[in-house]
Amino acid sequence: MITRQVVEEPALSGSDLEAARHSALVSLEKGDLSTASDLVAGRSNDFAAKGRPAFPLYRREVPAGNMNSTVTVLMYHAMGNKRGECAGAEAHYTVTSRQFDSHLALAAQAGLRVRSVAQLLAAPADRAASVALTFDDGHGSNGPAAERIARAGGSADFFINPSRVGKPHNLGWSDLRSMADAGMSIQSHGQDHCYLNELSPAEVVAQLVDSKKAIEDHLGRPVTLFAPPGGRVTPNLRVVAARAGYAAVCSSRVGLWHTREGPWDVPRLAVLQSTSDAQLARWLGHDWWEITNRRACYLILASAKRLLGNHRYGRLRVRLLRSDAQPAP
């Protein structure tokens, strides 16, 4: 069956589109994520195009017979109930063990198997009725999370920085070996937690090559996936990753993974402390409007990231976090 792709054109164009973009960025600078989101999603009274997005959003209609090619990929960071368990992790990205158990239960109730992206790449047939779990940064709480996943009969990808392994609040190599022995996928988040778009081409290559070698040397297992820290990428990351021996890149781009699109920009949905069970259930159910709303927020924040630069965006991000907004990584 042929898959149809529907492109939803921007409701605004020319000077109106530029005005919408400018207004969205001004709202971001003020820490007003709600207004910026409304502008992008077409809900603002400031422009005539109500009900349609101001920026291009792409909707792919997948025939029922091919729904197995669409996968929800979740991105976690840390899990903890007490301050000591969460030390070294950002509270915004930390879920409680109760929340995490609930997420696993929701997947089971939806008839979804918990898998790693590595597994789904190696066995395409398993993509049917699966949800992929990933964890960034290698926080020490990832070990207990892996135990819960293993008990549920699942697997997940854990993206780590070798230079931070064994440091306070982070996993050690013995922890990672135990996780790998339990069926977890240990993958690369770069040698250091560096933003690739601030590095020279040679430094970018070193981040991918050195981290891959370090993990493989310590664990004796192939490293085939890469996740760029902070979602910062370079234009030729796909080429660099392929030459370094990787098979996929898991990004911070918001969306569902339509696997026929290939493995070089696997989108993920960031699970936050504020993510409700109802919201996560909609993600698991591939709710188009829910994903579109999240993508609208991501687009304006990604634009701010590019226009403001990492340093200024970092300051803006702190302000948004203090206002309980949900910024991109």
C-alpha cells in the first residue's frame, strides 16, 4: 500500500510570516512560551490565520496496514524520588520511579513492547506494536531504571559520555556492563557532553570516534547509535556518523519515527517531570494533534536556539524552566 504524505503549508507568508516569527521570538525572550506557541500553532488573534499553523508542519498519513512503520521513541534522562537520588540531574528532566512504573504499565496496556532503537533497527519486524525507550547522559539512576525495564521484559538505549563514566552521580563501567548483560543497549552521547555546533570538524569526528572506541573497549559490544548532546547537530553529521561506523542518529527533533524515513534523524519525545500519564498515553497512541502541538513548541525553541546561539539560549532556557515552561534540550 502506498503511503500518502500531506504537507500542511504555512497559513502566513511573506511579511506576515516574518512578523509572526519575530513576535514568537520576542515572546520567547520575555519567557512567554504560551504566546509563542499560540503564534506558531495558529491560535493567536494577532494574525488572521486562526486554526492553521504559521510555520510549515508536516503531517504524514500512514495507511492502517502500515502503522507498524510508525514508532514512538521516548527520551528520558533521570529517575529518582529523593534529592540524593536526583543529585547531578536536572529536576526538569527527572521522573519519579512511580511515574516510570506507570509509563511501563501504560505501554503494556496499549499492547506495546518496550524495545531499544538498536533492536528495532536490527529486527524491522519487531517495530509492530513497539515503543522505544532511550536515556541520555548516563546518570546513576539509569541503572535502577534499566532493572525495571528488564523485569518488564524490555530493553532501552542508554547514551553515555565515556569521559563522565564513574564521576559523581554517573554510572560506572561495572554498572554499564551489568546493564548490557541484562539486555540494555549502551550507545554514544559523544566522548564529552559538548555541543557539536561549537566544535571544529576535526573535534566533531573525535567526539564520535573516541567515544565509540571507549565504549566498545570497555564493554566488548558494538556501538552503532549516536545521540548529539543538547540536540545540537552539524550539517554533515550523518556523513560523519556513517564514516565512524554508526548506523543511526537519535536526535532531539520532536515527532514520531516513521521508520521508512531512515535512521539518520530518529525523532524523540522528551519525557519531563511534568509529563502526565494522559499525555504520554496520547504519545503512545500516535495522537497527531498532541504531536503537532509539541512540535510547534519545539520549532520556535529550535529557531531561538539557532538565532540566539547556545549561550544566550541557555540563559533563556533557565528563565523558561523557572516559569515551568518546557524548552527543548
